Amino acid sequence: MKKEEIKILAGKTAVVTGGASGIGAAFCKKFAAEGAAVACLDMDQVGVSRMEKELHDLGIDARGYCLDVTDEDACFSVLKKVIKDFGAIDILCNNAGITQRSAFRNTDISVYRRVMEVNFFGSLACTKAALESLIDRQGTIVVTSSIAGIGPLLGRTGYSASKHALHGLFESLRTEVSGLGVNILMLCPGFTRTNLQKRALDGDGTVTTHPQSKIGAEDTPEHVADRVLEAILQRKSMLVLTRNGKIGYLIRRLFPALYESIVTRKFSHELKNR
């Protein structure tokens, strides 16, 4: 008789915001494959329904919840329902996000507010709503940041500011909850093949048609999810991905002026005539 495979996340519940596509969808599938029950949260109702069905068809205990993370009351309501439906939360992935590509001098303040509402306040509200359950389960909070969260990124002042704010919030929160058994993993992916850039905001708040600059080969959401699971199991506090991302991280720490000059040179053409 074949010995039944032991799933490393069996008995755990994972909650993923922005779970209907990209890195979030890869998280949902990876956690499910390792035995976790999965709550997929996204403002895309069609997407969460599709993810729920896909995982159900594989025999996974999964549910989709439509959630706009900029709605604070909805964050508390949906997370309360998740806890009621599954009993607890062991892993919370604050992954929902939006980006912006435009020069500061040509960007409306409303764009900065929108980016902060999604990336920063959305993560804050979901964490606040889930924290007591995470403490009870001595769970893990995963925060999808960026290399832009540890260094400057020309033409993306709003996006970079929101990611820097996440580090300030969650690295400080780690000092409060690590003694209670909760780990916080800051995830800094490099350029990754997702639809995020297709929805990047321009300076007036519309979706930009300006092409994105990239450094190095793009990572895949599946590889990101694989590495994140390893980091969760190892209780890591930081995960920087891609070769160029790791090099950039080291240069930023050791030679900040050099890092700024490299970023300026690589991305300055994006702002020409803008």
C-alpha cells in the first residue's frame, strides 16, 4: 500500500489578498498543493470565483471572497467571515497592490492617496483584522513589498513611498508580535511576470500607456511562491529575489549614492517628454 504523502501545511489556513492573479494566485495554488485551506481575497469577483472552483476541483478546501482592500470596514467584515468559515488564520499574505509610473511634478496628489490606500492601508487593515487569530495560531504575515521598498525608484515615487511605508509599519510591528509567536516576512520580488504593470497609474490617475523599463530577466509568480513557502517554514524576516534584486539590495546598503546613480541612468528615459 502506497504511503500517503504528508502535506507540510495540512491543518493550516492561508489567506491571500490580491489572490485572483499574478503572485497572489501562485500563493493560493502553492499553499493549497501543500495541504492548506485557502481563502482567496480579491476585488475581481470573477477571478475569486475562478480560483475557488479551480482549487475545489483539486479537492482543496478553498473559498473566494470579493474584497476591495481600500474599504476598511469590508476588510474587517471579510476577515471576520474567513475566521468563522475556517476557524482560524495561520498565514496572511498582504499581496494586493497597485503601482504608478509618472514624474512627481506631473502626478496628482490623488494618485498618491490611491496607491497608499491600496498598498499601505489595505495591508494595515487586513492585518489588524486578522492579528488576534494569527497570535492564537503563532502564524505568519507575508508582506509583498519590492526592491522599491528598500531603495529609490525613479518615476515611481508613489509606489516606492507605499512600499517604504510597509517596511516601517511591519518591521516595527515585528518587534511587538515576535514575542507572541508571530513571524513577519517582508517579500521583495524583482521584476516579475504579472499583470500589475498593465494597470499602472499615470500622473492623472488613468492607466498609463507608457512602456515599463526592466532590469534583468523577469521572475515567475510560481518561483516566487516556491521561495516564499520555504521562507515561511524557515521563519525568515526578509526575502529578496532575483539576481539583480539581490545585487541591488547590497549596493543600496553599501553604496547608496551609486545605487541612486544606477537607477537614474536605467530609468531616466521613462520621464522624457512627460
